[in-house]
Amino acid sequence: MMTHGPFHRGGSRKPMGEINVVPFIDVMLVLLVIFMITAPMLTQGVQVDLPQVTSEPIEDMEDREPIVISVDREGQYYISLGDEETPVSLDDIADKVIIILDRRPDTPVMVRGDRNVSYGQVVTLMSTLQVAGVANVGLISEPPAGDSRES
């Protein structure tokens, strides 16, 4: 009897009726690891939790004075800790915030932006704060004109 390579159907061997899935699982696990590593690198931007509707005031800040960074209508930046508000350039904001957070790491950081300032300037400010090591940035807003809540 003449054999015809790997497709020879001789009587001595039965055809294999199962598929070996171990190599498939290995490939899928490698792909999963690759996607888990690369997915965080693909997202860019500043993480902000925006309120869906009007928000409640922050209650637990009695003992900690927040750092408030403001952007006015002309795009000028101001930093204030307590009652003093100082004009500052975007390049100096990160240095000043790092100095304050080194002394008091639990100090909250808040951003107050004029409604007419460009969105890009606020995002640039928040990105600068993120580079300075600020994990959470709060956004200061005013309640709507018809809101009946008392402060």
C-alpha cells in the first residue's frame, strides 16, 4: 500500500475528532496582556468628574483652606490660598502648587474659570495641575439663577 503524506487514511489510525485548544488559549492570553498594557497609553486627556445636574457644596473643607486657581475673562491666571489672590503665569502655577502640597499634602485644589474663557485654557490649566501631581481637581461653579437652595 502506498502512503500519500499526512493525509493518508490508513486503517491503523483513527481520525482525530478533537481540536487542541491550548495554543488558541495561549494566543488569546498574550493578546489580552498586550491590550491591557497598551489601552491606558491610548487615552489622552484630563480626568474630570463632571456633575450631571446641580451639585451639592463640599461639606468637609472646614479645617482645610483650598488652593483656588482662577482664570478670568482675558485668560489671566490667579492663585489664591486664603484671602490673598496673586496673578501668576501658567508656567509658575505648577511650582507654587508643588510647594504648597509638599507642606500640606491634603490641601484640596479647586479651579474657578470664567464662563467666557476658552475651554482650552481650563483644560491646559488642569493638565498643568495633573503634571504637578494633583490627583483630584474640583471645579467651582455657581448654582443656576432659579435655584432655591440656601447656603
